[in-house]
Amino acid sequence: MSAGLLWQVSSTAGDLERAMVDALGGRHLVTAGGAWVEAETVLQNKVVALYFAAARCAPSRDFTPLLRDFYVELVEQALPPAPLAVVLVSADRSAREMEDFMSQLPGGWLALPFYDPYRQDPILRGAAVPDVLLKGWTLDAEAASGSRGLRSSRIPAPRHPPKARQALPPQGELRTRYHITATPKLVILKPSGEVITDKGRKQIRERGRACFQSWVEVADVFQNFSG
């Protein structure tokens, strides 16, 4: 990050703390380490990059290292870190594929769980996921006490399994909402869920870190200044 470039919450911080990405409100995301986190908590006051990708997709494999470096330079190596969150919406065909894919990503990235109906999943189309046992997966032990979590037999159980939802959304709702027809696709959102650009991939390739400046200026959340 360029010297002297800082990120600062705007003067409406009280309102912004209550803001969340409308597209993911009320949902839980998973970290690379297997922890469940509340979307509105980890995404508030941030520009959100929804990354639709798959490990088997050659263009995804080509672009992911570029996006990884973009994130690392802006968030992990910058002081203060840029207000950016990347959420993987996997198009992988199996939990194992998604697990392997996530192992290559920065630890700060988040993802929709493999069996979340919000991600397009042809394997589970029409299945009531939280209410069934799925091949290769088990219900977390805390399900018996009212909190449900799905975990792979290959990875540790999430440390904070989410509570069961009252109703499931349509399959692949995010893909429909943001008109995703191919991967990879990087959709940049305001915390309200409004699209800043659906050409995040192209902009990163052409402009590098400079494109984040234009995103944050229209995000209605942050203002930047040089010091």
C-alpha cells in the first residue's frame, strides 16, 4: 500500500456499525480454520468481494493467486488494513474440493459453507440440508442442544456452529441475484449489498491495488485520506 494512505470510518459510524451486507444478513460464514462466524459481524463497515470460483476451473486457478496477493497487500501487510473482506462462493462439486481450495487461500478469507443453499450446488439441489445426514458429513454434536452444524469427517468440527434457520432460501440465490453465469467472477458490494461493480476481476488485472480506492470512495461507508 502506498505510504500515507489510510482508511477511516466515516462520521456516521453509529449507523454503519448496524449495517451489514443485505445479501448475507442472518447467515453464517466459515473460516479456513473451520470456525463459524456471523456474516453481519465480520462484514460490517467493509467493502465485500464475493468471489465465485472453483478449484477445477482453470480461469479460477489463474486468477486466484492475483486476488490473493491483492488481499494480502491491502489487508494483511498494510497498516492500517484496508476495509476489505473476501467471501468465497464455491462452485466446487464436493466438500473435499472446496476444502482443498480453501487451504490455498489467505486465512482471513471467508466462505459460504459447502452445504449452504445460497451457493449453487447441483449435488444438493432440492435437499433439506440441515435436516438430513449427508454422505461424508455428520451433524455436529451441538445439534442436539438446538444448534446445528455440518462438518466433514476430514476436518475438525466448526468451533461455533450456527443455529438452525426457520426457512431455507432458494438454491444458488447469490448466483441468481448477481447474474453469475460463469466462474471466476468477482462482485464488489457495499455493506448494503448494492453492487459497486461486477467487474472486479477485470479491474484488478488492469489497475491492481488502485481499483480499491475507487471502490471505497463509493461504498457509502468509508472515506480515505492522505496523511
